[in-house]
Amino acid sequence: MHGLVHPTQDLDGPSIIGKSLQFVSYRIQTHNIFGYGYTTFLTHFDCIYLCFLECPRGHLDDNRDLKKQLMEGLDYLKDEREKAEFDVEAMKVAWAGSCEAFQVSDRMAKLVANDPVFEKFRKPTLGRKEMFKNTLRKAAYAWKLINDLHLTEEEAKWLRHYIDEPNYTDLQWEMFVPALEGQGTEEQKQKWLPLAKTMQIIGTYAQTELGHGSNVQGLETTATFDRKTDEFVIHSPTLTSSKWWPGGMAKVSTHAIVYARLIIDGHSHGVHGFIVQLRSLEDHSPLPGITVGDIGMKFGHGTYNTMDNGVVRFDCVRIPRNQMLMRVSQVTKEGKYVQSDVPRQLLYGTMVSVRQTIVADASKALSRAVCIATRYSAVRRQFGSRNGGPETQVIDYKTQQNRLFPLLASAYAFRFVSEWLRSLNTDVKQRLEANDFSTLPEAHACTAGLKSLTTAATADGIEECRKLCGGHGYLISSGLPELFAFYVPACSYEGENVVMMLQVARFLVKTVSGLGYKQPVGTAAYLGRATPLLQNSCAVQTGEDWLNSSAIVEAFEARAARMIVSCGQRIAMFENPEEGFAELSIDLVEASLAHCQLIVVSKFIQKLKEEIPGKGVKQSLEVLCYVYALFLVHKHQGDFLATGYLTPKQASLANDQLRSLYAKVRPNAVALVDAFNHTDHYLSSVLGRYDGNVYPKLYEAAWKDPLNDSDIADGIHQYVQPILKQRLHLAKL
Ligand SMILES: Cc1cc2nc3c(=O)[nH]c(=O)nc-3n(C[C@H](O)[C@H](O)[C@H](O)COP(=O)(O)OP(=O)(O)OC[C@H]3O[C@@H](n4cnc5c(N)ncnc54)[C@H](O)[C@@H]3O)c2cc1C
């Protein structure tokens, strides 16, 4: 291919039409890197675009409209969309959870997408400072919109979500405000919440230190009570006690909830939260005794580097006594440490709420990656051309389907489990208000486990989607590298994933060891039927037998119960159970995963028992549910076989059935990702564009790279020419 011009330059009009017709059957010869050539047939519209590219430069303005008519507004995925066997609009509602939820998110997505202030394409080429400033501008503009348009809290949440740039407001709304609400006394809430909710103060959540993250009890920052002045002295005694990571803290936050070891009269009372002012509300400078800065660039380029994750050290900073968060325990004026009658478990309630959001975010992030990979897989053609016909769409390759469709199914599965978690969260809150703490350990274990499962699967899934897009997936303009870089820390923050699974394991082992006297509840209730689950074996005899929700649930229950009971029995053989727990921790994490997968599968099945309106919607979701479950059976068949619940024949029937289900997903694939209702702005992916107009837009995006500002880049004369001209010895290097 030669003679290409910059696609933003317009081209000679009249000759285009004639040329474009010829180009309908135009072939180009391309060569791959191994040097052998093969013929690529372009689609009709690719050809028209090529024709533009081959035309002489000039006549810019006359042809802009014509080019637009030919290139824009065409739906290259129309054929795919016409194959759909379900009502896409109804599926959008099923995905969103309700008509109202759909309308709110749709309205906010469009508000952001249509506002030039929120454009994102420039971000990857900006330097850190420019990028940070640009994010501050967007956050300020968003706050103005929220106020000017009188957006509700729910609308504001969606607006921030669609802006899609991590920044200090995430910490303000998702950590600082909830921590005040959950851990503050009534007086504290009355004082601090109005300030926070009107953004007169900006807060962050400062728990992690350089030396300790997961092990909160290992935190070293101290808060020493000074009876004489009725103050706490916040201090960082060692380098490793420096607070490290809090978002927004480096440059923006005026306040932080600082977690520190409470010391009274030389005696430690464990870690508590304290409201500490970091910066002057007048000129924003750090207050005396506070050294604060940024911890440096993070993985990826744009993504999390819009956030000023910070480091702070306190040098004997004094705060009034009433700035310790005192809902659960108080320090009196006399220096007496008092536990209130509010149980400590109440703090779990906040965690349940935060982790529910994380699971919901996992489904959003995975759906985004899957949407890009599915649309691109339908556009991309490789090999398989017969008699000069088009090549095969890569989505038709079984291997592509086997990697892609389970991820598509997972996005739906995570969406529905997060919806269920929302109701669990409401239930937990109501029970807490009624002083009923009976379900809290189970709810806590369940959300910790689901946080771990969904974030790990989503991070892996995004990376798989990148690979599913071949080489182009590696381009920033595919949207996938930045999405991965943005998403992957979810595996570490808000509870490191393995540490979370170990917490689930503790709960499960405790549950099975107490079976004689305590009936398990909620998601652990099946363990109450451990005896039959350990004895029964799977009844599946044919592939179709796997398309039965009871058979699926029982298989997952039996696998999880057997793995947990086996761990419990092996731990019991140790003299010291803690030693046993540590020794068996690998098996325990696997058993926890099995338990959490059971929850996701059974909540998907539970969703299908509800009424889901719309032609073919429920049927399509049923197919996805079986794909999700059978994919897991196949992936973890080692567990199912080793626990003796499945025979090799049954495992192989499950796999055959899974593969035949792919044929049912295939015609609906593009429509199933359309149902996520993601705007092109939100996807920020050339490969995942709604209209499938991938190649011209990839080409166009490439030319926007700063290196293409000139034909001869900076540095060529200085560093390349001396080599070429054999004058390196004279060059100033
Ligand atoms: C992008 C980002 C934003 C963040 N924002 C904030 C914030 O706003 N505020 C804040 O306070 N913190 C924040 N953090 C910090 C985050 O909460 C911690 O990094 C997280 O809790 C994990 O702790 P860690 O780094 O100490 O990991 P570690 O616990 O040191 O983990 C290291 C490894 O050790 C393993 N490990 C640890 N303990 C055990 C165990 N008992 N058994 C087996 N294996 C174990 C883990 O599985 C992991 O593989 C942020 C982190 C990131 C990446």
C-alpha cells in the first residue's frame, strides 16, 4: 500500500466517487513480518476509505461533508446486530437492574459523552502535570454540573463514573464520607458531613503505610493522648510508618482520616481513625508538622496517574480529642478508654457496602473490555478466504469463542451478583439498625470473597480481551492497556485478594467445625447439608443433563463442601490449629474460591427465576448462565474430579455441552455487548467503536500521535544522522 496521506487531510471530491466504485473489488497485497504475502480483501467501505487515502492532497473543505457521508454514520456491525434473537432494549434494562436505573445511567453517560470538557483522547500524550491539572479541571467542572443541574446522589455517582478518570473525588465520596458516616458519632457527623458533602473540605482515607497494608494491626503511626491539652498527638515514629498510597492526598486533600495506634499513658489500645487536617483552607499549604507529597508514577500512563496518591509524615501534629472517630470506642477528657455499646462488628457494615461497589465496578470494567473485544472480533477477518470471498471473522473461530464467550458470560454473572449484593447490603443495614448482628460474619465473608473473585477474574479478563484483539490490542487507542492498568490495582486495594480469600476460609472452617450446634445461614446454608453433599454423586448422564440448574448448583455445592470439609479435617489433625491453617492455606484459598464461585453461579440462576421481560431476553441469559457455570466446571475440573463428585465422563460431557452453547451465543454476541449501553466516549476504544469503523479510525488515531507532528522528529539530526553519515566522533552526545 503506498501513497497514503494523512486522513485528516481532505481529498479530491469528484474523482473519489468513480474511484470508490472501482475499489469495491479492489485488492491489496500486504506482507506480514515473515515475508510471505497473502491477499487481503477489503470490505466495501474499507475500499472507499482507501480510495480517499489514495487521492491527491488538497481540496480540503469541499469534500469534508462527502467524506463524512461515506465514512460516518454507517454501521459496519449492522449484519451482526440483525442476527440478534432477543430484544436489545429490554436486555439493557435487565443489565441495568430496572428502567429507572437504566435511565439514570444512560442520561449521565450521554451528558458526559457530549460534553467536550470530558474528552479523553488527548490524555495518553499528556505529561503528568498537564494530565493532573486537566483532571482537576474536569472534577471542578463536574462539581459545577452536579450543583447547576441539581443532580441526585445517584446521578452524581454515575456522572463521576462516566468521566472515567480517577481523582480525589473518588476518595471523598467512596471512602471519606462513608467512614465519617460509619465511624463518627452523631455530633461528629453533624459537624463534618455537611462540610464534606458541600466540598468545603476534601478528605482522603489514610490507612496504608510504607511498611504495612494488609496487616492493619501492624500500623505504626501513633495517636498519643495528651490529658493536659485534651489533644491527640499524631506522629510518624519511623520511615515505615509514613502513610503511603492514600488517593488525593499528595496535592489536594485538606483532611484525612488517619488510622493510628491509640496510646494512653503509654498503653496501646489498637488502631483507630482520626480526622486530621492536612492543609490550610486559606492557601492550601501543608500545616506545620506535616510533610506530604506524591508517591510517584504508577503502572500505565494515563489511568491512575491522574490521581495524586500520596505519602505523608506527621511530626507531633496535635488535633483536638473530639477528632477521634468515636462511634465504637471513646476516650474521655480524663483519658479513660471506653468501649461504647455499639459493637465493633458495625464497622463490617461499611466494608460490606464498599465491597458491593467494587463487585459492581468489576462487572462494569469487564463488560467494557468484552464489548471492545467482541465488536472487534466481529470486524476483524483473518484467513479462510474462499474463491476470493471475504476472510473469516475471527469471532467465528472456536478458539476465539472459547476465550471470549465465558468472559461475556462472566460480565453478566458479576452484574447480577452485584445486584444481589446490593440487596444483601440493605438487609445488613436494616439488621444493624435492629441490633441484629447474626448474619454479619456471613455477609462479611461473602463480600470479601466476591471482591476477591470478581476483581481477579476481571483483571485477567481484561488482559485476555487485549490478547483477543491481537497486536492492535496493545495500542493505547484500543482502550485496553489503559483499562487494564486502571483496573488491576483493584486486586490489591480494599483488601488484598489472597488475604481476603484467607478470611473467607477462616469463616468457612469455623462454620463446618460448628455444624453440630449452629445452623449456617445465607450463602453458607448449603454447608448445613454437608453430609448428603459429601455422599451423593452427580446424576448427569448426557450433555443435555447439564442444562439443568439443580444439577449445576448441586455440583458446585458438593465441590465446595467437600473441599472445605477436607480442609477442616486436615486442620483438626494439627495440635495447633493456627499452624494447620497456615500449612493448608493454599488448599484453603482454593476452597474459598469454590465457595465464592458457587455464590456467583447460584445468584445468576436465582436471577433467572425472576420475571425478566423482553423477547428472548431470559433465554439468552440462560445460555450465558450455563456458559459461565460449565466454563468453571471445565476450568476447575481437577477439583470436581479430585473430590470424587464427577466422573471423567461427566466432566467431559460438561465440556461438550459448553462448546455447543457457543453456537447459541455467537449470533447474539454483538447485541449482548450492545446491551451494556456503553458510549464510545466511555469505551475510549477505536477497536470497540459502536459502528465498527475500525481501520480508518485506527489510522486516524495514529496520526494524532505527537511523533507525527513532523516528518523529521526531534533528535534525528542530532543522534541518527551522525551515525548514518559516519560522523559520530564529531557529534555532541
Ligand atoms: C491504586 C491504589 C490505590 C490505593 N489507595 C489507597 C488509599 O486511598 N488509602 C489507603 O490507605 N491505601 C490505599 N492503597 C493501599 C492498599 O489498600 C494496599 O496496598 C492493600 O491493602 C494491600 O496491602 P499491601 O500493599 O500491604 O500488600 P501486602 O499485604 O504487603 O501484600 C504483598 C503480598 O503478600 C501476600 N500476603 C500478605 N499477607 C498475607 C497473609 N497473611 N497470608 C498470605 N499471604 C499474604 C499478599 O497476598 C501479596 O501477595 C492503594 C493501593 C493502590 C494500588
